[in-house]
Amino acid sequence: MLQKRGLSEFLLKYPRVAPIAAFVLAMLATLLVANSAEQANRVEQRLATTERISALGHDIERRAAATQAYLVAGAALFGSGIEVDQPTFDRFAAALQNDKGNQGIVALGWSVRLPAAGLAAFERSARAAGLPQNRTWPRAPNPSATVDAVSYIAPLDATNRLALGYDMRSEPARRAAMDRAALTGQAAVTGLIQLAGDGTAPSRSGFVIFLPVYGNAVSSTARGEIKGYIYAVLWADDFIRASVLHQSAGPLDIEIYDAAETSPQLLYRLGQPILNEQAIARKIAVADHRWIIKSSTPPISALSRISMLILLAGLIVAALLLFIVRLAIQQALFDRQQLRVRQEQDSIRATLTRELNHRVKNTLANVLSILSLSRRKAHDLDSFVATFDGRVRALSATHNLLMHTSWGPASIVEVIQTEMAPYFESDRRKIVLDGPDAVVAPNDALSLGLLVHELVTNAAKYGALSTAAGTLSLTWSITSAQQIVFDWRELGGPVPAQDRHRGFGSDLIEKVISRELRSDIKLEFPPSGAHCTFAVPIRSVTAFALREP
């Protein structure tokens, strides 16, 4: 009653001011709500733009890292003591050229480090190899200088052929990147440089990623004399455009700079120039350089006249009530969202616990199978411990590999190399691995790793790897969309005994691994050496889903 009386007294005391005050309050509330909506829209668009350029930056970093990974693989190969010749380089380059995810790569090359005094011999060797145009240029002015002459390049088209014999150290930007790479032992990238064409088209902007190759290893802790450099040449616009197209979700103005936001450092531009007051920037790492990605939110169009009239008519009548209700609804929505997030987190935590329990049970089942077979075949405690320890370590090595892929599909090349790594260190030339890379399911990767471990251990004890003259080859091919067929052959080792007794390895292969791979494993011991053929299934890759309770 007192409140109503006070309101009545106010209206009676100020008959003119009260309607105006109500109107002004309604207009202020309307403007506040409209302004809040506009600000939220701007914030949302800015967040969306930030997410898009972050995704673009991650994609550029990922593709640059993939290129560096190829270079690291090449450096490891060329620095392993083998002779870097044309066939070796071509086999390595083919892997990168076949990867369709590496758009923008103009060339993959190898430049050998030579003293200036040895240039004549280098040119004679190049001509003898069928490359008469391979000459070293420009000539080093100092006879005692060191040059890095391009020896091999792929693809060997008309444009790239012109680069054969070019001294990489003759150009300041390339020389600076090579010196940084030599200092750190890591990949280094040039700034923006002009890459000459073949004369039929103008030069284009690009950059080069260098990685040093040492005589004994590629390592920041054990580096020898530099043997040369493996490098990748990339068109800047093609390389970046591939990521832009991959992340495209509507029109967006983009500028990408190398190190500094200046015109000479501009790598790529899409759309209109970006004003600094509207810019959203993110820094990314490409080798040892920092690139800057800039973008801006698109302009927001003004409200139409009809929208403003509707807002005016509706908000004058119920602006205050709508404003309060809206705040209450927003608070309720926020509280409900928080509760849903907590419930989802609890559900995910429980599901992950069940998933971990399932993985542990499977692993323990494999260990128990190995334990049971080892106990039955062991002659004494020492042989039991040695056998059991080797198989469990093989299982552990493949587990570690699968952990790096978040227990997803694993590369068969990585699985095989992981299990055979100790034998590569002793004499890599005695082992031949040949076959295309593919991915297999985690459980199949475990079984494959255990099988390879068993075969190579047997070869080291009794077969081809136990003698200096023996050789071992493991080849595989994808025979269909459902399986990969492997062929294991040992030659030059001791003649297998024809009355040999069945051991733990045979039982493990035939009773455990064969069942897990759902494949008949044919293991024979002819006089020439052990021979094993088997198949690994290729299972369909599906989206990850947590195991239901």
C-alpha cells in the first residue's frame, strides 16, 4: 500500500515528467540491449575469426612439420654411411612426391659440401653420370672456400634441371639459413626469396628449408663433419593456399608475413588489405622462423528501418520486463550449462576408466598366454626368464608406439622398424625391408610386432643373422583392400636341422599370433633358411568412440 501510494504521489506530482522518464528509461533499456547484442555479435565474430586463423596456423605448422619430417628422414638416411647416388636420392624423393598433402613443394634436393679445389672433379663426375649441364656456378672467388653444390634434385623437370650445380652458399639468404641449420643441427628456413623460373614465366616468391647431413649422425649431441644439405623448395603462395583452402569456411581477409609486418615480408594475401585497428594476429613457427597471420572481422551491416521500428514499438511497451526476464533466463541457461558440463565430465571420466580397464585386461591376457607357453617350453629358470622377458619387451615396444598414436591405427613400417631396431644397429646392410606403408588396427599392430620379434630373434640365434654371410629380407604388398601379405626369407645362414623340435616360438606363432591376426601363418625351414608367409588384415578406420558401459 505504501509503495502504491508513493507511486501515485510521484505521478501526481510530476504528471509531465513521469511519462517522459518512463519513455527515456525504456529507450535506454532498449539501446542497452541492442548495444549488448551488437557487442556480443562482434565478440562472437572476432572469436570465430580467431579460431579460423588459429586453425589455419595449426595447418600450416602441421604441413611445414611434415615437410621437415621428410627432410629428417632423408638426413638420417644420407648420414647413415651410405653413398648418396642418384638411385638412392630418387627412391627417397619419390616418397615426398607421392604425398599429395605436400602442395607447394617445387623441388626436393641434395647439395654436397665441397672445397672449391674439388669443383673440377665434381663436374667431371656429374658429366660422367649423364648430366652434361651440371656445372658449379657461380664460381667461388676464394680457392680455399667451401661450396654447397646442388647434386641431385627432384622432380628433374626443365626448371629444376637449371639448378643443378648451383652453389647454395653464393646467395646471402640461403647461406644464412644453412649456417643456422649447421649451428643448431635442426631445420632452418630462409626468408622470402625470389625463385627463378625456366624463362617462360616470371620468378615467384618462395622459401627453402635446409637440414644439414653429417658424416656420422644427425644429432645435436653427436655431429661430425657436414656431408651436405638436404632441402625442400616451396612456392610461398601455393604452400599457404593449400592450408587456406583446407580451412576455408567462408570469405575472410588474410595476410601472412615472415617475421615482420612489412611489405617486403608479405608471404600471402587473400582479400582486402587489413587495417591495424581491426587486425587479429597470431604467430606460428615454421622451422626456425616466426610467421605472422593477420585477419579482421568482416564489417557488420546496420539494422534495417523495419527492424528499428519493431524494436522501438516492442521495447517501449515491455523493455524493462524483458530486460529482467532476459537476465534471469541468461543466468538459468548459464547454470544449466555448467551443470551439463560437470555431468559430461563425470560421464567421460567413468567411460575412460572402463576403457582403460578393457585395455589392461587385453594386455594381461596376452601376457598370461606368453607366460603359459614360456613355462611349458622352458628347460630351466634362466631360459624361462630370457624367453618371457624378450616377448614382454616386444609387447611393450609396440605398446609405446601405439601410445604415440593415442591407441589409433599404427604404421606397419614403424612397427617393423621398432622391433628390428637392435639389429639395424649391428649391421643394417644384412636386412632388407621393402613394401608400401599402411596402417593397421592397434591389436593387429601388437600381434605383428610380436611376430616380427619372434622371427628376428630366431634369425639372430639360429638363422641368417647369426653368421656374417647371412641376409634377411622382409617384403610385403597390399594384395587387396582387406589384407597385407608378408614374406620373410633368410639366406646364407646355417642349414636348419630337419629334426628340430617345436619350441615356444612356433607355439606362440601358431596358437596366439595366428588367432589374433585371423590368418594362417606358414613357417618353413628349408635348407636355404627360414621362410615365413603371413597376412595382416586391414580393418576399416572408423571415428573414435568410447566404449559403452
